Amino acid sequence: MPLYEVMYIVQPEIEGDLLEESVNRVTEVIQKEGGEIVSSKRLGKKRLAYEINDFREGSYFLIHTRCGKELVPALDHFFKVNEGYLRYIVIRLNEEKASPKPQNEDNVVSQEENEEVQA
């Protein structure tokens, strides 16, 4: 299954239990679509680059998940229907960039060999 990155911004006035509930609702949507949450980070309350719906701040959240392509329309619908979310973005990550592969000794070119090739 492909790896997706979901970032969303919650209104700054939502705090405490309501904030936890909003995070749990997003998690439930992902799990309902058969997704597996790889990592979840709360990035905190930050100032927005520009004003959104008269808000100058927002609480940022970042989730990495493995799920099928059904996740994107489901999250799109969820964020549009529910109040309290200012912005969101869902990005499919390349597997190669998401987890770097260890280099084999055969693929490692020493500095001396590199200089010989350039000469």
C-alpha cells in the first residue's frame, strides 16, 4: 500500500478535549478506509502565513499513513463537511524518498576513484 502524508490545521480556539476529539475523528476516517497510521505528530499552534476565515493562528497536525487510494476522497469529504478544520493537504509519498535504502559497498565510490574518473 502506498504511503500518504496528511497535514491539517485546526482552528486555534479548539483546545483540550475538543482538540483530542478532532484528532481522533481524522484517525477514525483513516482506519475506516483500511489505513494503518505509521506516525502522528502534533506540530503545535503556529501563526498562519495569511489569514484564513479571520483566524491568524492554527494548530498543525501531521500524519503518515499507509492506505489505498480510497483515502483521498474520503478525507476530502470529511474535511469539507466538518467544521473546525481550516486547511488540509494529502500527499502521496514516493517510497524511495520516504525510507532511504542502505547503500551497498559495491555502490559506494571512494573519493580517489571519483577523481580518477573525472581526470
